[in-house]
Amino acid sequence: MSDPIPPTIEWQDGSVRLIDQRRLPDELAILECRSVGELCEAIRTMAVRGAPALGAAGAMGVALASVTGEPVEDAARRLKATRPTAINLAWGVDRTLAASDPVAEAQRIAAEDVACNRQLGAHGAELLPHGSRVLTHCNAGSLACVGYGTALGVIRAAHEQGRGPSVWVDETRPVLQGARLTAWELSRLGIPFRLVADAMAAGLMAAGEVDAIVVGADRIAANGDVANKVGTYGLAVLAQHHNIPFYVAAPVSTLDRETPTGDDIPVERRAADELAELAGRRIAPAGTEVENRAFDVTPAELVTAYVTEEGVVSRPGDLPI
Ligand code: MRU
């Protein structure tokens, strides 16, 4: 059966074709990038986003440079500078730089992503008892990868196995990846969900209506600390208070052995407008100073288990890092 969600990013005839996520859920539009500059702009403006998708984008950026004749080392530097937190971006760039055939390597990375996520999903689904009400944050679905998804891959695998999960979808202020993207994916997949305001998570947990939390990751430091979409740390603290398992689902390419702890992970600061405006309309008084950190770091001790394509581990020391 064909996937109800098309690939997020593809190499086709010397260009990179990606789903323009800025236009979802209104329109499923494809953006074609024919130069490294166009691809960097697509990454910066979040036409393509999510750690594993950024890994594939980085790889395809190097492949693009190799066919357009742009200086490859310079392309690699520009691609890596677009977004600092997700380690997959640098991983995809470096792996492709080191390959003798960058185009083939970028396509291999894209294909491996989907296979990895299916494996990861199958491992993670075992953690969800029948009828679990699962809360997720941001979008760690097919759109955040090349296909299938990580945190949503776990939920999707549970659904495919007949475990009947249902999902609480955090809207995920300020860019609304939950409301716009996760809700779109779950509707296409026919998985029951309800959209909630981020601030509702605490009340839902207190009411006993959350059985598990599953999130993705942008980078997992060597000690197991996890950088993910801002708001994830708060959910992990709440989960501990309410005795709810908190799972992190990510491919091995998100593990960063070069970064010792979460304190060493660079946290992206994004434009003030993302917070000061809503749907293009200013909501904060003119001149309001804004702090817009796109990610936060959850300490390893709050993570119940990590799910990778290699299996489930509860101790960070057991991660295949
Ligand atoms: O700013 P974004 O939308 O790129 O942030 C995405 C996330 O935080 C995801 O949870 C993470 O990249 C994992 S995606 C499988």
C-alpha cells in the first residue's frame, strides 16, 4: 500500500524537491531547490525542518554543489550554518562530503532514514500498551524525516499493530508544528487525535488522561541529555511529577558523542516575529523585546527510555553512541 504521506525530500534530476511545510496544512506544495543558496533559504525559513529531514537536506545540499559546480567546502559550511541545534544536519553534510559519489550518498541517506524509522517505530510500539493515550510535542513525524517519523513513527507502528493508540497533539507555539503538521499527518493516517494548547498538558496529566509521552530529538549529548523543541523539558518535569513514562525516539544519527552534555548543545535563537506576531498580525506592543529560543534541553535523568533503530534502552550509557 502506498504511503498516505509523500516523501518530505527527494533528489530528482539534479535538483532537490521538498514538501513546502510553510504552506501546510492548507496546501501540499512542492518546492524545488536548484542551488545551495535556495536550499539554505528553504532550511532557514523552515520549508523543510525536523532533525532527520535536515540530515537529508544537508546531504542533498552537498550533492547539489557537486552537480552545479559550486565550491563544495563552502556549500558545506553554509548549509551547516543555517540551523545550529539538530546534529543530523552536520552529520548529513559530513557523510556526503566524505563520499566518492555525493549524489548516490545523499540518496542512500534518504532511503536509510525511512528504513531506520520503521525499525525504530516497531521497537517503540512495544512500549505502548493497548489503547494508550500518548502526548507528543512539535512534529517528529514523516514531515520531520524523509518518511514514517520517529516519535510519530512509534505511534504509527502501534496503530499498524492494532494497539489502538490515540494522541494528544500539543499545538507547539510559536511555529505550531503540532497544530499544522502533526495534526495533518495523523488525519492522513487515520489515527485518532485531539489538538491541545501547550499549556493544557499539565492539566491533562493531573487528570490521569496521559499514559505516555513520546517526543523526538534534535541532538542527544554523550551523557544522554536531549535537545528538542522548546517545551519538551517542561513536559519531562511534569511527566516525572505525575509518574508518566517519558520516551525519546530518535535515530542513531541524532546521537552526538562529540558533545559531552546538554549544556554544550547550541540552542537556536529565532526571529522575534515568530512570537510577536500571529498569522502575520502583530500581537505584542511595538518595541516589545522577545527571547525566542527554539529548543530546550531535557536532562537524561528525566528520560524513561530512548528508542533508536537499534532498540530501546533506559540508561544513556547503553545508547549505541
Ligand atoms: O524547529 P523544528 O521544527 O525543526 O524542530 C523539530 C523538533 O524539535 C523535532 O522534535 C525534532 O527535530 C525531531 S524530528 C524527528
